[in-house]
Amino acid sequence: MLDCFAPATTVDATPIDAVSPEALEALADLSATDRRWLETVGFKAKKGEVALLPAADGELARVLFGLGSDAEGPDLEAGRLPTAVPEGVYQLGSGFGDGTLAAVAWALGGYRFDRYRDADRPKARLVRPNGNRGVEIETVAGGVYLARDLINTPANDLGPAELAAAARDLAARHDAGFEEIAGRALDDFPLIAAVGAAAAKTRGPRLIDLTWGEAGAPKVTLVGKGVCFDTGGLDLKPAAGMSLMKKDMGGAAAVLGLAAMIMAAELPVRLRVLIPAVENAVAGKAFRPGDVFRARSGLTVEIGNTDAEGRLVLADAMALAVEEKPDLLIDLATLTGAARVAVGPDIVPFYTHDDKLAAAVIAQGAAVADPMWRLPLWQPYARLLESKVADINNAGASAFAGSITAALFLSRFVPSGTTWLHGDIFGWTPAALPGRPVGGEAQAIRALFALLKDRIQSLMPHVWRA
């Protein structure tokens, strides 16, 4: 059990009731003393506002949590609560439109990364909901915690080998298959080998391959960008652009977090996770602008920019993924700064040819407050990736439409007819938000897990174990 929760059998937990300003006025169970107290502390039930109501003996009797008047839909505001209430045990009361999401938000707001120093962990605990609901909440929060921990770990302690070890540990916990392709075996993955060639021998490139589930089940394949540090290569990043590059394996962390959710929930799928794990370093063996490589798929790729390395390693991994014709292929990557310019750090732009899948992803993201927004695979922009000497250039000469052209590059490695979704995540929370402390963030995976669960439960309603 996560330490932000108390057992479902806990008694004497303090209730937390969510109220809007209008509901506050209509509350019939507030005493005159309570109302005077709320007036004294100035509680108006604004969004995120918290009021502690004392009992006659001075003990905490109740907490009111403000919803505001302009709520636009489900959110993670309840993620404020673990640090807004005193030490104790609490239970969610009335007014929370989605109690499951509120409990998830509580767990996400209680996360702290404490590998290198003692973290000021919230001491408040929430009574864990009973049965399937409690299992689901811990499953989702656990997957997010895993991804956040990996992203927050600096590159000196999380290189390709350590990322592979984390995937191996996850596979062992769920009795999944695991393979690590490295050394000469990477000759079949020329782009992965090229990007990782300049790294120290102990930080050499590899392809992580995790498999789980029954062979005859629907095949869901997840591919995550595992660039454990990105200097930009010979097209060296400036210091400001390099400072957060420990998070450039955020796609790998995200797919491992999503895989943890899928396996813990025992969703009836045949899961495969592919992670090209590399360090884009600078040394005599570094790949160069103007180099040309023949990818695993057979396409020749001219290197227009060594700092557009993520799409290269993904291309070889996706070429392997499509060889077994998955029913659903999802790749997640901290791929372009252009995505942040387009939609900022909080929204994940995604690409797919499947209109129904896109609509479902947007709806599920909105329902669980994990927002995703579709951008177009605008084929006329493919001209921006043309090469005079190869089938395609990895970056092209134009600064326009960077996220779209990256997606178009990846699409060249996905056969027509494949149900595919690409998410261009940021993987980081730059300023604290409810349920999202500053640091690594597992974007898109709660939305995608909700999507998978919904599609499967429509066929098999008894997925969750009591």
C-alpha cells in the first residue's frame, strides 16, 4: 500500500467535503458556530481553498474543500490536500464528482522524490477505498510513481544499463519475458547503434524488449524513447538546452509506468514494450551531420541534425514492433521543443491516422485530467524532410512545424493500416500544480490506461481483482 493511504478498515477518519460557493450557502449541516468560523477565516469555497472546522473540544472535526464556481470538468485539484491538511487520517466525503479521480489526485500530490535527500513527505493519509476501486487507484498511482522516479533520477545514476535494469526488475515482478539486445546484436538496428556509438563502453546503446500476456490476446505494443542524456551530439545543445536532458528518457519511463499499470491490472492483452536506450554523447565515434544510415526497415536516412536523435532510435524500434503486426502501436517520446511551443508543458500533442482512436483518447484524457490534443499528420509537410542523397532526412532544413515533421518521419516506419498513436510528451512539471510536484511527470499514461481499460472492459467487464 502506498504510504499516502490508510487501510480501508480505518475508523475515526476526518471527513473532507467538497463544496462550491453555491453549495456552501446551502449546506444544512453547518452550525451557526461553524458558519461564524468560516466567516472569520474568510473561506469562500474558491477553487483549491481549504477550511479546517474544529469540534467543541478543539479537535479537527471536518475539512471543507473549495471547488470554485467555474469548474470546467474533472481535474487534479484534490492533489493539493495532502499538504494542505494537518497530520492525520482522512476520508473523502460528499461533493467530489469523481471520487476515484480525487483519490488518485491525493496520491499524486503526495509523491516526493527522496533518493538523494530526505523529502518533506506529507503526513496526512487518506483511507484507501475498498475493493476494485482501491486496487485501481493504487495501480494508476504506482505506475505514475515509477515513471516519475525514473525521470527524476540524474543521468549519472540512470544510463542505458540502469534503465534496462529497471525494466528487468519490472518484468520480474510480473513474470514477464525480458531481453536486452546490445553489442554486435545491434547491427540489426543501425540507427540505435549510431546514436549511441559515442557513449562510454559502460553506457553503450541497447534495445530493451519486455513481453507479457497470452500469445492469443490482442497485441498492444508500447515504444518509448530512452535517450538517457542528450548533449545534442555534434550539433551540441547550449547549456540552457542541456540542463533538463536527464528527462529525455521520459518516453521510456512513461511506457514502463503504463506497462506496470497494464500488468498489475492483468488486462487481457499481449503486451510488448520496446525501449531503445542510448546516450547521445560527443566523442570520436559520434555520428555526424551528413552521415547516411540504412535503418532496420531498409529506408536510408540522412542526418540533418544530430540533435534530432530521438526519432532515429524510435524508428528502428518501431520497425521491429510492426514486424509482428500489433493491434495497437503506441510510442511516447520527449521528442520536440516545437510541441511545447504549440501547446505548452501541460498538454500532450498526439498524432494518429485513426479518427475514432483520436476521439477516444481526447475523451479519456479529459475524463482523468490527463489532457491530450490531436495535431495533424499533414502530408504536404513531408517535403520538409526530403533528402537529395537518401530516402529521408531526419530533420530537414526548415524550422517550421517541428512536432509535425517529427511525427511524419516516424510515420515512414509504420506500415499503412497499422493502428498507431504517437505522443510528443514533455515529461516534466516546471512549476508545481495540484497533484503534480515540480519534476518528472508521467504524461499521457493515465489517459492511455483509461482508454485500454475501457476498450477491454466493454468485452470483459470483470477485469479488476477485488
